[in-house]
Amino acid sequence: MVERLPAEARRTALAKLKGWSEVSGRDAITRTFTFRDFNEAFGFMTRAALVAEKSDHHPEWRNVYKTVEVVLATHDADGVTARDIALAEAMNKIAGG
Amino acid sequence: MVERLPAEARRTALAKLKGWSEVSGRDAITRTFTFRDFNEAFGFMTRAALVAEKSDHHPEWRNVYKTVEVVLATHDADGVTARDIALAEAMNKIAGG
């Protein structure tokens, strides 16, 4: 069982996570990635999907052509956990920043 | 330039498209696909992405674990065209019904 990050720990983690912010009205974090085109956007999604599946921790995400809007939260914990921070970091790395 | 389908033609096309319906308040069509797990859901998305890219006509879609919510409309035509019907048919075929 993964536990929700205390507010202080989440703030510290978010401060290091380029582009991510808290979702208003919900214990979750979000980032919208913008790529050059659909090829790049879906390439990002495919690489992130492999990471997600391997770690058995999956994003909520929406793709419209070259943008991918991601929301991360841990269903079992009903909030943001270290698993979300890890997936956010992996996504940033895949997206190149 | 692809033209918007007249209301009658869209109704006829939709009637043949299993699972699809009109989006309320917007000239677009939608279907939510539900699979067994993330592997199946993202497998569907990957196959559909190849079709979309090849025909240069892309979906708006949202994936949460085993569900994929798709919205189709043609940006250039500001509404539903034959290209959306074709992509919807291809998605149904990929999803197996």
C-alpha cells in the first residue's frame, strides 16, 4: 500500500518537477505536454505507456493532435503518492525536459 | 476540402456505427471503448494511431486504464465529415465490433 504524500513532501516534489502543477479541487497533479506533431505526441505516449505498464501505475491522459494532457493520482491512495512523482519524472525525461 | 455531412447523411451513417453517438452541444461524434486492461486499451490506441496518421485525420481521445473515450470531428470543416465516419469505422473494426 502506497501512502499519500503529506502536503509538504508534495510541494517539495512538485517544485522539482518542471511543468507539473496541482489539479484544482482534486488530489492529483497535471502537466500538458506539447510536441511538434501527432507523431511526436503519440511516440511520447507509447514510451510512457511502457513505463506505466511496467510499474503497474497508469496515467489519465488526453491527446489532441500534438498535445498530451496528463493527470496523475494513485487510485488506491485517493491522492498523490511517490508513484505519481516517479511517473511524472519518467514522463519529463521521455519528453526531454 | 471535406464538407460537413448533412444532418440526414450523418444520422444514416451513425445508425450503422455501433456504439457511436452525437456529442451534445457540438458537431462531433463520440464512443467510449472499454477493454479488459491497459494493455488492450493502449494496443487499440496504437493501432488506431497508425490509421489516423496514415489518413492524416486524428482523434481527440482520453484514456483511463482500460477505457478510451474518443471524440471525432473535422477541424477544417468545423463538424462531422466522411473522414470521421471512416475513422470511427476503422476504430470499431480494430476494437472488434
